[in-house]
Amino acid sequence: MNIEPENRLRAAGILLIHRVTEEQSFLLMRHHDRWDLPKGHCEAGESFRETALRETEEETGIAATQFQLDPDFSFDLTYPVQYEHLGATVFQKHVRYFLGYLNEKPNLAITEHQSARWFPWSPPHQIQAQTIDPLLAAVAQHLSAAR
């Protein structure tokens, strides 16, 4: 499939993991039909990292000062996507995910989703095969190698 340059999209988000002793959990946001991470499209001139930090704060109320980004982890996915309001146009979406660690669970201020939930960290996960599961598998491998 040949995608025109104007139909290429960049987006970024952060998988937030809450670390408390032996127990860990991660945050997912609920759309009406699926789970997702806080993420969004890159604005003109914005880096993946800048987008991920901005979108996380906009969608959850969690500021970048409340968590630490893992400097050794990022995960990229590219896949075709269509947006109902834009008709039959197929876009090529490139998403970069980062990994953030929280020491405390903050109060959430959800703005763009129906709800949010902290899931227990217990890989392997089967939540959403196209995007979430590959990301969680990569994070599990990263965390295992870091130990």
C-alpha cells in the first residue's frame, strides 16, 4: 500500500507504571470500544517525547514532574488507520511509546476518555492485540533484562 506523505501521522504516548514494593500496575484509558494509553498526534515541530508528555498531562492530569521516563526504553509501531470522520482515506500512523514510572498513584483528571483503570502488572497480557499487547511484551522484556 502506497501512502502519500500528507497521509502519514505521528503520535506518541506513555505507559505509566506505578511501582510499590513487589506490586506494580499500569494505567490504561477506556474508549467506548477499547483500552488505550494516554497518547495523541504530534503537533507541527513537536518531538515524540514532547507529544507524549503533553498528551499524558492533557488526558490524565499527570504532569511530567510526577513520573520518571525510562531513558533506555521506547517502542515504535506503524500501522494503517482510518478515521470515520475523514471517509475512506487510509493514513499510515507511526506511534512511539515511552515508559514512565510513578512512585505514587496520582489523582486522575480524565478529559478525553470514558474512564481509566490501573491493571496489575502480570505478563503476558492480552488486552488489545494490535498495539497494547506488543508494547506490554516489549516492556516486560525490557524490565526483565534490567533486573
